Amino acid sequence: MPESQPNDTAATLNARANPAPLSHDSLLGAVEAGLEPFVLVIALWCVAFYFAGELSGSYLILSVIVFSISFPGTPRLGASIPKMVADVLLSWLWTGALLVFVGIATGYDREFERQALITWLVVAPFAQIGAQLALRALAPFLLHIQGPAQRAVIVGMNEQGLALARRLNKTPYSGITLAGFFDDRDQERLNAPQDLQILGGLPDLPGFVRDSGVKLIYLSLPMASQPRILQILDDLKDTTASIFFVPDMFITDLIQGRTGAVCGIPVISVCETPFRGANGITKRASDVVLSLLILLLTSPFLLFIAMAVKLSSPGPIIFRQRRYGLDGEEILVYKFRSMRVTEDGPVVVQAQKNDSRITPLGAFLRKTSLDELPQFVNVLQGRMSIVGPRPHAVAHNEMYRKLIKGYMVRHKVKPGITGWAQVNGYRGETETLDKMQGRIDYDLDYLRRWSLRLDLLIIYKTVRVVIGDQKAY
């Protein structure tokens, strides 16, 4: 496997799942940012006039709250229509549930007719979907009003430059047309894709920009080339093009990259957990609430399974195994015992199809993931999260950390009962290195993309996967 493949795969996953948002500086981007908040407020006002005959102060206050928590709207133009519909419904499920919870907790819901609120909660997501479909139909017209697409060039045909080119070419309604690349190496030497043209060397750049109406320049040069970059910037002072720097440090595949400062010195994070500050509070609160709810609802099943495990085969009811948790620290993970053995040594053999170690009851528990239910206690203890990279046995971690580059980065967050990899086909045995590499790619993609909405989507998909999955044994 080529060394760059893991990063390439992860970048592809990220680009496919996250269409690039439009700039809010553009007309279409500004419309997209305000569309869904505006539609939610209009839908609320229509319901108010229908049921109350007027727009009272209570409805106006609720309108301000709704607009505040939904602005700016999520960019959805780059997604397929089925994905857009699913995203809108899932997003509104979370937003609506939050509004209902706050309304009941504060008593503010009594200011409205119950039927009016229910009507709005049902109508709002369909109004959003209709608005998104209308925006797709109007997008070409808005782009025409906005003016001709801005011509862009990329300086430096390297990995990050090619990634940027692919993103520009695949992002619909971007309002940017890529003219090509400038690089001192010729196309044959670079083995460049046929659909991407090298327009000339770096000395040719200023003249081309002036003569061809180029508005955007993306400098994708190695940071070691600082004198050359300074010379290019000096030569471009005679143009009016906007210049952006795409530093080669991004080839390291940033995990939650963001700018910050340490003692007043600007820094850029290269590998960081997404659960800092408010995100950490949100993640922990959702874990506690959901795990308590699930344990309460499943408590009769927990008692029944515990008795069945005890009566079906000799051994403990709960199997405790050492796993790696947050920051690579060892934790004990609980599961209902599904095997005749309780392996937790330096060598642990993954469960395989028709594995003789698995009891008949254990096979059913593993197939339905009911053996994982005690891990909700791990969540309450703070050792695990409901959603996150699945924890591996310590023996497996020590083996794969030597074979897969970036393997330990997945431990920047707490391990999860379910994860992004598991709902994308990497559940069960990983008998080859390629399969484990695929699982790790999705784990790292989860770290880059995390949001509460993504967690809810993974939980929803987990239920579907468990019902129809044939890979767990």
C-alpha cells in the first residue's frame, strides 16, 4: 500500500461527506446562510396568524430564539437530494426537541396553543426541504445575477494543490472556475492528471494574471520555499487578484485544525480533540442523558440477559477486558460474556465465523449487539462515550499501532459503543490489515467532522445496521 494512501482515503471520505460550503461573501452563499432560519420564522408566523389571528409578543420572542439558534443555515447545496432531506429531518429533530425541552422546563410552552406548536413542529422541516429545492432551482439565476464566475489559478501542483483543484471542480455553484496550475516542472514530469492543465512556470504567473482576468490565486508551495513565495508575492503586487496561502502543513491531515494563541504567539493546532469547551460539555451531557434513558428502558432485558448468561454456560455474567481509552490510558470495558473463555492477555484472537469459543446464547447476543449493553455503565462512569471509535483489546492496539500510521490518534477521544466506522461497513472481524486501515480512516474522519448531529445520525444508522448486519459473530 502506498504510504500516502491513508491520508488520501481520509481526505476523500471527508470531501464526499462534507461538500464545501459557499462563501457568505457571495450572493448565493448569503441566501443559503439565511434561507432556513428565514423559512422557520415565516412558518412560525403563518401558524400564529392561522391559530391566533395575530402575531403576539410570545411568537415574536420565539421567532428571535429560532432564528438565533438556526443562523447561519447549514450549507446543503452540495449534497444529493436524499442526503439533503435526511440532514434537514435529523437537524430539525434535534432543534425541535431542544425547543420543546426548554419550553417545558421553563413553562414558556404554556404561552402557545398546543395544537399550534405541534403544527409548526410538523410543518417546519417540510418548509425547509421545499426552500432547499427552490434554492437549487434558483441557484443558476442567482449565480447569473452575481456575475461571471471568478477565474482562479493554483500555484504548485502538489498533493494539497491537487486536493484543492478536485474540491473546486466538484463543488457545485461555487462561482469559481479553475483555469489551471503554475509550476516550474512540466506536465509529463509531474505525471499530472489530463484534466488539469499546467499553464506555465512561476515567472509566467504575473503576466497571465494580468492578461487573463484571474481574480483568485491559491499558493500551494512548500513552506521551505519561503524566498520563492516572497518573490511571487512581490511580482503579484501589480495585479488586483486576491491571494490565498495553502500551506503544505495541511498535508499532515489536520485533526480539528484551528488557529489559536499561546502566551500571545499565534499557533495552528495540527491534531486536537473536538471536545474542548462547549463541545465537551455538550458531548458529556448527551452521553449521560441518553445512557441513563437507555439503561432505564432496557433494565428488564438486562436482568433477563444476565440470568440467561449465568444459566447457559459456566463463567461470569460480565466479561471485563482491558482496552485503551482517552489518551491511550487503559480502561476496563464491560460486556455480557458471550464466549466460554475470557481472554485478556498479551494475545487476543478476534471472534471469527463459526468460532467454537462462542456460546449459542453468545452468538445471538453478539449478532444483536445486546452483549454491549453493560457498556452504557462505562459511559456513565466517564470511561466511554455512546459514539466514538470502538475500543480494541490492548493486545490488538499494541499490534496495529506498529502497522498503521496514525492509529493512536483515534484515542484523542473516548472510545464509543458504536462509531462512524461501524455504520459504514467496518463492524465485526477485521481479518486483514486493509480492513483495519479502513476502520481507522473512518475513525479519524469522525474526529474531523464531529457534531452532535453526526452522533445522532450514527445512533440512528446503528439500529439499522444491527437489524440487517451479517458481519458480527
